[in-house]
Amino acid sequence: TLLIVLLLAASLSFALIHRFHKPVSMVIATDIHYLSTGLVEGGELIRKVAAAGDGKITHYSAQINSAFLAQAEELAPDYLILSGDLTLNGAKLSHQELAQMLHRLEASGTQVLVIPGNHDVDAEYAIAYKDSGAEKAEALSSDEFMELYADFGPDVALSRDEQTFSYSVDSGRGLRIIMREVYKHLDKAESLEDVKSKLYPKEDLFNNLHEPTIDSRKTVLAEI
């Protein structure tokens, strides 16, 4: 009888803890395409490229992202999640500057979580925009990305994939945050339902990835 009472008490305690967790607050952004001002000279070329582009290239990238991070600091969420394409074309200088800005945000109390996108690592098209023409800039490698952004996810992860930048973080409030680097192997990426059933069947998950998985794309197409 005592064992039954203890088990019931434990179950009730777990249910109450899960039910009355303080909500997890987040600011979420993707494709911020940060471009260092050090990679822009004059401005004529970048304006021409921006005018002919799809909107992700802008002469005011640094200012826009600085304002965004300042607003995030004012909101003071538990987490800032950046789900890929952190920089415009994977230039190392852009990554280094962005990482410094993210460190300042973390110092204010917000945990930053990032994953890379297809514009972030080993980019052959990392360039500097000069009025004399486009010049090749130094790109960031996959290993350098791992090292530069280690504080923003992997170092606080509850678990991680050693082959990619994928990891999971326990919020401590009944929610596991999943950050998945899948853009290089979309054909092998599992759906969230598969991940949950295989690894976290009893947990609430918040899934983040830069590209939808094939299963997700099929679902969207079916709905359309």
C-alpha cells in the first residue's frame, strides 16, 4: 500500500511540475544573412546587387541585424534561436562579427542557439563587394563554424550528433529544443515524428531546422 501511495505521489508531483512550468520564452529568426561592413566598400556595387536580388542582400545588413539583436536584448527571452543562413555568403569576417554580437547578447542572460544553413560554411561564393568589382573573401569552414559557435548550442547541449551541428537542449521546463543541421543530407533526414518516436517518445519537442525534411515537403505539397 505504501509503495502504491509513493508511486501515486510521484506521478502526481511529475504531472504538477509539467503542468505548471513557467513558459519558455523565445525569439526566433532565420536567414538573417549578416554581412560585415568590412566586406562592403563604397556601396555602389552592393546596391546594384541588392536591386537585382531577391531581398536577402541589402546594404543595411549590419544595421538591421544590430537593431534586431538590440530588440532581442530588450525582450530578454530565455532563448534566441537562429535557424540557419546566419551570414550572407559564409564569409569568415561576417561570422566573426556576428559571433561577437551574439556573445554580448548571451552576457545579458539570453541563451543563443544556432544551426548553419546553406549560406554559412565552405561557401565558394564568399565575396567582398567593392566598387571596383566583387572580390573573393575568406570563407568559414565546417570545423571553424563548430569552434566559433560552440557556445551557442553544442556546449550547453544535453545531447549532440558528432557528425553534424545537430543537438538538443533541455529547457528544464518540460520542453526539449531540437536543433537539426539537415541541409546537406535532406534525403536522409528523418521527420520530426520519427525523431520523437525513436529518441524522445515521452517529451514535448520544439523542432528547428533550416530546410524542411523531404517528408515535410511532401506533406506541404499534398496540402497544396
